[in-house]
Amino acid sequence: MFYTFMTRVVRPILWLVFRPRVVGGENVPSYGPLIVASNHLSFIDSFIIPLAVPRPVTYIAKADYFEGGGLKNAFVRWFLTNLGHVPVRRGARRAAMGALEQAAEVLDNSGAFAIYPEGTRSPDGRLYRGRTGVGWLVLTSGARVLPVALEGTEKIQPIGASFPRLFGPRPTVRIGPPMDLSHYRDLPPAKARRAITDEIVETINKLSGQDYAGTYNERANHQG
């Protein structure tokens, strides 16, 4: 019921407010397990991607978003919970694995699960090296990966901004063809996770045109 409400009421409102340009929307499979892998520039990314992907999408979300008082935190907590987002605390390996196991359950039920391979938002607009959780998820689920590149969302809500700029700059969402990464299954698990992750990030990089940092985004270990 909530997703129907989101689709029929909230989605059209958000579309009018943010007016995203979607390139490659025809690449989104209408059914079957799907890992939506994207670069990450802004908190608002998790609101923009569902506008471009016409099927329910579940996310890993920073646990801090589910905590705290005040009207804003209460709304965000309600919104993310009802969308089926999975909370995870940054830097807690056991919690992160628990979230990925829940993601695998979503995929086992032919759902779509979105993940940011970089781990957290880019502080400078560059694309950072991917963390291998997405590789684990590919190997565990066998799902295809939908590469997504966001552009301009950091102008709508920069890091540190409490609220997005409504009716501001239009973001762009570029969606590539689904990736079948099953050919990595014959590699040793650790090597396969790394190779899968690197190919996903490289594909996102080609879509986004960002400068590639070549290192991990260490903010993922601190504030997310």
C-alpha cells in the first residue's frame, strides 16, 4: 500500500520538484533480481534513483538516518522504513554483513537492491574505489547489475546541507545496460569479489565521466 502511495502521489511530486533527466531508462529490466549500483554524490541520490527506476528499489541506509529526534529525523525514519531500506552502521563489519545478507534476501525474492560501491558520498566529486560488498552480493545472488551514474545531485543538496534545493538544478541519471558478471565465478572468492567490484566501478566511471580517485573514500569509516 505504501509503495502504491509513493508511486501515485509522492513520485509525481518529486518528479516535478527535481525534474531529473533520465538517459537509458530502457535498460531497466522490468522483473527479476537486480543490483542497482551507482556513484554517490548527495543524500538526495536515494530519492532521485527511484524516480528513474520504475520498480521498487531497496537500499542500505546509514543507521544515523533512523535515529535522533526532531521532525526531520522522524520523517526520514518513517520514509526510509516504509520503503524497506536496510540500516547499517558504518565501520561495523558484522552489521554491514547483516545488511548485505538482507539484501541477498531481497534479490532472492526477485527484488531490486541499490548499493553505492564507494561506501559513502564523494567529498570532492571524484569517483572512489569500490568496496567489495557489491562483489559478494553478485556472487551470492547471481543477480545482474544495473550501472547508474548520477550527475548534479551534489548541487541540489551538498554534503552538510540540511535540506535540498527545491526546483533547483536538474540532475541527470544515466543508466547502462545490465551487467552479467557470472563469468567471475570460477575465480577464488576474494579475487572474484575484487574483480567484479572493479568492473562495476569502471562501468559507472564511463557513464559518469568523473575523475577516478583510485583510493578508498575514507569518509565511509567515519561519518558516511
